[in-house]
Amino acid sequence: MAQGGGGAGAQAILKRLEARARRRFPGMEIRWAYASERVRRQLAAQGQPVAAPADALAALRREGFTRVAVASLHVVAGREYDRLREAAAALRYGRRPLGEVVVSRPLLGSADDLRRVVRALLAAVPAARRKNEAVIFMGHGHADHPGALAYLAAAAACQRLDRLAFLATLESEPRLRAVLPLCRAAGVRKAYLLPFMALAGYHVRTDMAGKRKNSWARILAGAGIAPVVVDRGMFEYPAVVTLWLQHVAAALQGLRAAAPRTLAEAAGRRVRPQSHGGPVGAQSCCAHGRSKTAPLPG
């Protein structure tokens, strides 16, 4: 599950993500849920009603699912990830427990995850970049939350791999104002701006590439650094999608370890697969039968 993005472009990316999940986990019930109320309203207005995470989990319980893997689309374990885990725990340990519920870890769930993601994003920087040109990633950040430490670690990883690769965030450290002096000292006259976010949505259109004076593109231009915006979110990179699928597989393996029965052995009936695809802000659920298992991507 991640925040933001209700546009057609984001939906297309998530549909491709779902297709990859269906190929990787054939026969699995897959549904989408959306954490962002704004995105839910937007999709409902387009005739695509979608559920919030807690509502999607409650619906699975009513339908007889007892094992659910929630496939998070979060980049780091921040506030939204905490809320997702709380929703899962409420269904797992509440008055009417769902059964086994496992939430997959976020993209930056380990030191190895962090290295893989940073390498994948640096490898995707346009080949036209010259050696004296910088790369600046925009992360969301998390003010006053331990999840912000993941961004500091990612910023350090960028620097270890490329002295002119920087990461800054909108809501926590490191900030863009700390990156600008480093660019000036290195004589940087051009910088590539890339999202360090699940999808390139609202923040990329407004805070990164927008026309208002405090957008990052305007700030860089004002500092004498020509900005080049690359509006591709993290889930547009195959290596990142592969990592996410590995996280989902690990969550499903945790369910199977808790109740090691196959779908065919456990299900009393075949549930018709349904998909409520959509943009970021989503988390999908794969369900394993009555013992039905449903992964929620998100």
C-alpha cells in the first residue's frame, strides 16, 4: 500500500503490476484496496468503487477467507505502513478474527533491499547524463517518525555509489537545501530529478516539476542548475518489481508455514477471482482459501 496517484498512468502501471503478480502466483485470489480517501473518491467518480484496507480485509473475512497476505506497495515503514499493520492486526486479533494475516515488508525492508533499489534507480538514469551532472532523487519523507531513517540510509547509499547522486525528501532529512551547496561545490550545472516514490503522481507533478516557485525544478533553476525531470516511479523499474514480488512471496510463505495446506486441499469451493485495480495508494490482497488465501497488493 502506498499513498497517492489516481491518474490513468498510475492505473496502467498497477495493472501491469497485477499481471506480473498473477503470473508469479497463478490461481491466487487478488484484490485491490486503497489507503488514500482522495484516490478512492476519484476512482468512485470514474465508476470504479474501491475499498479501504480495513474494509477489504473485513470483506474477505465475511467471504470465508482465513489466510491473507497483504502486499504492501510502501517504500519505507512509515506512518501509512504502520496503519496498514494496525488494520491487519485488528482483523487478526479482534472480536471476530480473520485468521492468519501477514503484511509484506516495504521496498526498503532490509539493507540488501536498499542496495538493490538504489542500484536499480541509478542504472535507470538517462544515458545522456555526463560525469559532471548530478542526480537528485525526491523522497516523500516522514517527519517525526523512525521511518525517516531509511531515507538517510538511502541517501548515504547513493553517495557511496555515485558522488553526484543525492537523495532529499519533502518532509524530513535530508532536505534539498542541504544538497544544493554540495552541487555548487562540485560545479554542477545540470541535474536529473527522479522520484524516490512508488509512482510518479501528485508530488512529482507539483513538488518536483510544478511551476510554483517552491517546486524543486524552479529551485534548481534559480540556483543556476538546469533541471531535467524523469517522471518514472519506482514500480516502473523491472528490478524493483522483482524485489516486490519476492517480498510478496515471502509473506505467502509465512502463511503456508502457519497453515501448510494447498488451495485445492483447503478450499471448499472455488472463489471467482476479482480485481479492483487502481493506482497507488493501493494495497492488493492475495487470498488463500477457506483456507482461502488472498494477497492484498498495495
